[in-house]
Amino acid sequence: MKRLSILWSSSFLFSFSIKFFDYGFVHLELFIFHVFLFRALDVSHSSVAFVLLVLDFGL
């Protein structure tokens, strides 16, 4: 399950960094910070992760 979580976060990091490149590096850094935060806290609930990602790019 942890390997799936790491794979999920790395694939989303790649897709969001390309898709939202115009938003600037502040949003990308927030996203990277939350990805590492999810991994450090071992958050496995994808709905919580998705909500925070939407909030990151909605700022």
C-alpha cells in the first residue's frame, strides 16, 4: 500500500507540474511540500490528499 502511495504521489507530481506550470513555482513548491508531508505522515486517504491539492492550486 505504501508503494502504491509513493507511485500515486510521484505520478501526480509529474502531471500537475506540467499541467499547472503557468501557475508559477509557488504552487509547485506547495504541492511538493504536501507530497512530502503525506509521505512523512503516511497519509493513505486519497480524498484528503486530493482536497489539499485542489486548495494548493486554487490559491
